[in-house]
Amino acid sequence: MTSFVDRDVVKVALALSCVDPSLSVLVRGGRGSGKSTLCRSVASVVPNKRFVTVPLGVTDERVLGSVDVEASAKTGRAAYEPGLLAEANDGVLFIDDVNLVDEHTLTMMLSSLDAGVVRVEREGLSAERPCRALRLASFTPEEGDVRARVLDRFAMICSTDDAQMDDVQTRIEAVDAAMAWQDDWRAVTAASEDAESALRNRVATARDVFLPNVRVSEEIARRLVQSCVEYGVLGHRGDVYAAKVARASCALRHAVEVNETDVAVAVGRWSSNRARRERRARMTSRRRRRSHSRRTGVRSAHRARRTTTRRRRNRRRNRRRRKLD
């Protein structure tokens, strides 16, 4: 992760998720912007954790688990073969191109991860396995958007497009780094080992020593909630996520008192990204209502003019008839 050029916003979010695995991360950005590579780099920060990738086109049976035919044949009883969710327990689950995953399958995955348990009920088979994993996902907006209820399941939402890639020197450094990795990735790994080791130790200390002792004061909690209200974030999940991000940021600093820096990190990683989408939805809804009102008003005006014209025509016709009589 440390050898990746730029993308500091995403790096911080991923480091915070390593400190507190309940802080899931969703990375969005254009094609070739390093979303998947950054997410997979988490494996170097938590080397003792299993890293499981969900492939496109995955079936429900592969996700939840199914009947182990070979074991069932040996024992004469239905045996359970764990799926991806059970395999990722106490590790990392990465969903690449989350916007292209089948909606039903994705809903099952997110629900099981939120519950921390994967349950399988099949004919002749009933099994339950723990499923507590750090949840990472990425998607390219040009290939399709992500539903609001899916976004709501992620604690931090960040973008690789936020980086200042218009800077020529930054792009040159990125090209050099990519070519060096393709030429000899072992040499790059060896060159960045000191920095990676320092990051691993920093994250491990933050997770094991400082995070359990970090407390969010009432004043800080009020600040976080007020920020969510100002950004127009709906529901209480945003308040909880903001507080958790602030705690993880404080622990990553190897401190126990949440300060203004941690509040800014929490608001920037969750509230502002979520609020932009919600405000867009509300603005779109208002525009639709105004457009509907305008269309309705135009139709009403047309009907009124037609009625007036009809009445005038009838009055003229009646006057002509009276003159003839």
C-alpha cells in the first residue's frame, strides 16, 4: 500500500478499516485508477488474515455454502461445505465491481455480514457458521451505479478520482511505479518492506492497544451528529459510522482522546459523500415535482381556455338563434 502513488484519501480509509474491521470501505473511480489494487493491498497490512475475493457471476451456493457431496457419500448424512462468507470469517472479503453483482446475491452477502452469521437451510441440511469479516468493495460509475441501500451498508465511501491526477509529475511517478512493479514486483516489495512493516506495526498497535481505550465525549458526539444533520444524512447509521471512524482515526494516531482532526476525517469519509448523493436524490425529486406541477398547470390552463372558448361559442350560437326566432 505504501508504494502506491497518491490516493492518500483511499489509503487512510483502508488503514482505518484495518484498525476497526467493522468499518467497511467502498471505493469508486474510473477505469484503471487503481481501485482494485488498493483494496487488495490491504492483505499486506493484515498479513495473518484470509483475503477472499468474490468473483463476478458467483452463485448463491458458492457464497453461502452447499452440500459436500463427497463427505455426504462417505458418512451417509448431508455434510456442509462452507462458502465464501464462511471462508472469509475473521479475514477480508473483497467484492470487486459490486455494481455488477447479482442484486439478490449481493443482498444475501451484506445481510449475512451485518448479522455476523451465515445460515444455510437446504433439504436435509441445516448449517450455521460465523461470518465476521472486513468488507471492501469497488465499482466504476460508468458501468452502472450502486443502489442506495447498498451504499448505506458501507461505513466509508471514497473515490480514486478525487486525487490530483492532472499534475504531470504525479502521473509520471505513477507510470514509473507501475512499470517497476510489472518488471520486477519482488524488488518493489523488498524496497517498500520497511514502510509496509512500519504501517503494519502502527495499525496493529492502534487496533490492539489504543482502540479499546478510545472514548467519544458527549461534545464530540454532538459535533458528529450535528455535522450529519447539516449534511442532510438520513437515519442513525450515519451517526454510528461517523463515531466509529473518529474512534479509529484517534487510535491510528495512537491517542485516546478524539479531537477535531478525527471529526474532520469522520465527516469527510462518510457524511459528505453520503450527503451529496442524498441531496442529489432530493433535488431530483423536487425537480420532478416542479416539472409535474408545470405540466399539470399547463394542462389546466389549456382546459380552462377550451372551456372559455366553448362557452363563448355557445353564447354566440344562442344569440343567432334568438335573432332568427
